[in-house]
Amino acid sequence: MAKAIIVVNKNPNENNASVLRRFTRKIQESGIIYKVKNNRYNEREESKVKVKAATLKRINKRKATEKLRKLGKLVIKTRGHK
């Protein structure tokens, strides 16, 4: 990401509030805050190895649960029905 430099010089006979207002306006026009907020919650993609490992773990857990259910050691409760 390229660094943006914004410079606002105080003019003679200008108060601090107006300098701050000009600086704020320049920041908003540059889009720096927009870019930072957009990237704030971005997550990078997981590696293929991690995705495969998670998938295999899920599949094995499902198989184990199904095996226990078939052996009668695990009773799956359904919602709303007694």
C-alpha cells in the first residue's frame, strides 16, 4: 500500500480550527480513511493444507458419530418432537 503524505500549512491570519478543518477535508478527499476501514476486517485465505485438514477432521468426526449412532451408544435428539 502506497503511503500518502498530506501537508497543510498554516496561513498567516488563519486560526487553528480552520487549519484543522482544511486538513480533515484533505484527508477525506484522499480516501485514506475509506481504504483503511475497508481493509480493517479482511482476512487472508487459509492455505489449501489447512482447508483439507479441517475437511478431513469434519468427515472423520461425522463417521465416528454415525458409527456410535448405529451401535446405539449415541441417541440423537430432534427438536420439537418427544
